[in-house]
Amino acid sequence: MKIIITLIFVLLATQAMAFSRNITIYWEMSDTTNVTGYIMYFYYANDPSNKIKICESTDATISKLTCKYTSFTNPEVYFQISAVTPQKELVSKPLKVVLGTRSVSKFIRIN
């Protein structure tokens, strides 16, 4: 099962260290059998053991998720999206983003 994800940030006008952001992830998933929802995570310093859930949806039919998060304390952030199944989470590879640009677009695969 693979998910192709586009990660787009709608960045709000602030230059303070506590970044406030709307983060939207779009994806296409060819096989959604047993998917029960999606979760968006972020973490710093390329350390997924400390990942933080930003938001989630239990709607398995969606193809995008928008989350607002106001506590980014570092402009270098790693994002992941997970497709949730009864057996496990199918987690994407991390995407490193340096906040402070107007928009970012990137594709991610979840295997």
C-alpha cells in the first residue's frame, strides 16, 4: 500500500520564534482498504522518537488534512503523515522543511 503525499504550508506573517502555521497535506492513495484515518506529526532535529501529533482525522475517505499549530519553536521542522489501519500506522518518510518561506511543496511516499 503506497500513499503519495503533497505537503503544502500556508504560512502566516510572523517572524517570531513561535511560528503559527496552517499545514495542509494532500495525498493520493491507491489502496485505502482497512484505512481508518490519518494523523499528521512533526518533530525537530530529525528525531522521530519525539514526534508530536498535530491533528488527526477518523475520516478514511479524505485526501487532505489541514492542521493549525502555533508552537513551532524552531524554524527547521520534520513532518510525517500516517495512514491508520487496525494493524498499524503506515508512516511516511520525514520531510525536512525550513519555515519562513511563503509556500513549500513536496511529494512523499508511504510504503
